Amino acid sequence: MNFYVMTLFPEMIMEGMKTSITGRALQSGVISVETFNIRDYTNEKHGHVDDYPYGGGAGMVMQAQPICDCYEAVMKKIGETEKKPRVIYLTPQGKVFNQKLASEYAKDENIIFLCGHYEGVDERALELLETENVSIGDYVLTGGELPAMIMMDCISRLVPGVLGKEESADIESFHDNLLEYPQYTRPVEYRGLSVPSILLSGHHANIEKWRRERSIERTLKVRPDLLPEADLSDKERAFLRELESDRKDN
Ligand code: ADE
């Protein structure tokens, strides 16, 4: 998986990506990240990349020229490909990123990110680059760099070879639309709080059942919107109905 990031703050991207698991994946070459500084491509003699919005209004708008020229440099670097690489523009006006989109993106060989700043980007740049507009949630950040890093992190862990064998068991969380069950590690007792005894029983089937039930319980409490899509057995559906009726009674 090769990521290309068009940004005004390349150092921010590299600092974030070179740590922890993505850092290890970069070292081993399973993923690559290359940044392109949009400012390097401006034709404006003072190095400006933005201007006032036509029609008035607050803030500045990033101009189409440096973005389009930067994109051409990225495409030249990528070279000939079978299909046009996806260009993702990070914006609160986009569709909301989730695990399903991450799985789809993880199949790509090359992904280009466009990080905006100021009040946005000249719409013509987005049209010319045929961007896919993606938001990471219903809140507004100062720029697209953190969202791009979040997306690269999430996509990377789905790329074969990025996670170790033990870590990859975790891949399924969220896939089945349930939140994770609570986890515990040593010691058995901490500040008067004990690890649930079933986890010490060594009885794997009971542990699995307990974990699924805690997942269902937690999802009902925190993210009930996920439950209609959750993959539950008949017994688990019955358990959910019981929880729901208990909640109504209380
Ligand atoms: N840029 C600013 N806010 C954003 C968000 N929520 N998602 C993606 N890009 C953004």
C-alpha cells in the first residue's frame, strides 16, 4: 500500500506515521508514505497558495493551480497504473469514514490524500482531480492532516503483514457491528476491583459466550444504532431482547 499525501505540513504527517505500528510497517516496506508539499508547486512569486473567496465571506480559499500541479507530480511519481488512483479530499463535507470504507480502501495499491486548510479548496481542483470527499466525523478540524493520518492508520492495519499474527485477531472488531468486550490483565485484584471470575476459569466456550454478551450489552448501551446490522445468533438475539425489555422496565 502506497500513500501519497498532498499537504502544506509534510513534517506533521511523517512525524505521526513513523511511530508505533505504522512506523514498523514503513520500516519493513509493507506500506509507504510520501508527502508532497503543495507550496512547492505554486506559481505565485511569494509562495502563496490561497486567496480571498469570490463572492466574499470569511477566510481564505486554497487555489486550484498549486493543487493541480502538485497532483500531476504525484501522478508522475506513481507512473502508469491500471486504474486511476483514488484521490481522497479530507473535508467535513464528505461521506463519513468507517471500518467498511477502510476495508474497501485497503484493497487499493495507491491512495492519494489531499489535505485542505483555511476555509476550503477551490471547487475546480476537486472536480479536476475527481476527488472522493471524506470526513472523519461531524466536527471541524483546522486541516486535513490529522484526518489523513487517522485514515492511513486505520487502512494500514488491514493491509496484510502490517499487524502481527496475534494482533490481527483484533481486525474483526467493529466489522460485525459490535463494540469490543471489556479486557483485563494482571493483577487479579486492583484497588478492590476483581477480574470477572469466568475469565480465570479456563472454560473457553463460557468465556466466549460471556464476551459476546458483554459486547452486546455495551453496544446496546453506547451505540444501539449498530445493532440492526450486527451478526447475532438466535440465542444472542434472545439475549438482546431480554436486555431491551429490562431497560424498558427500569
Ligand atoms: N477537515 C476539517 N475537519 C475535518 C473532518 N471532520 N474530517 C475530514 N477532514 C476535515
